[in-house]
Amino acid sequence: MERGKQTMILVDTNIIIDFWRNPSEALRRIFSEERVAICGISKAELMRGAKSEANLLAISETLSDFEYISLDESIWNEVGKLGYRLRKNGITVPFQDVVLCALALRYNLLLWSKDSHFALIKTVIEDLRLFNP
């Protein structure tokens, strides 16, 4: 991806956690210069990991700075079909990864994750675009 083209990036939970634990300048630049979005799955996973009520509030407030990709009812057919295609090709990945993949495909988003499942998914779903800074 060329920088500054404003293609939206759907970010996985592990990227945000890594940034919170080790906020590098390179990651800070991506988060500030690119269009980065989350979905409800990532939001829920991050909030679930809160250590206290104050931490939960801080996480919720921080996540409100991201663009948000909604899951509507029609996405579930795509998730089911995608999961079926993966399983038929011998690939089993966590359900939340299938949902993120379906969202990225539907909205033509780049998907940013450190999770190796997405490279595996891409062997079957060639249209999946991964963000690798």
C-alpha cells in the first residue's frame, strides 16, 4: 500500500495491544497518518481485557478515536460462506478471524494483524489484502 492513499485499514486486536505495551514511533505514525478502523469484535476483546473499571473506561475512550466498521445482519452469510470455503480447504482458524476477514473483503479494507492465520486464509481467499508496514 502506498502511504497517504487513505485506504482504510481494519486493525486486529493484537496490533493495538502491542502498541499499548510498546508504543513505537513507527506504530504511532501509522495510527496518526493512516485511516485505521476497528470493529465490534476487536472492541469487545480489548474491553474484556480491562484490569479495572477505570481501565475499562480508558480503553473505551481510546477506542472511540478509531473509525468503526459495523457488523450488519447481512455479513453473517458472508462469514458462513467464508468459513465453509476455508474448512473445505483444510483451514481452521478462530471464528473472530473469519469475521474480520469477511469485513475486510466486503469493504475492500486492508487487514492489519500479527496473527499468522490471515496469511493462511489468504492462500484460499486471494482477494484478502493484508497490511504489512
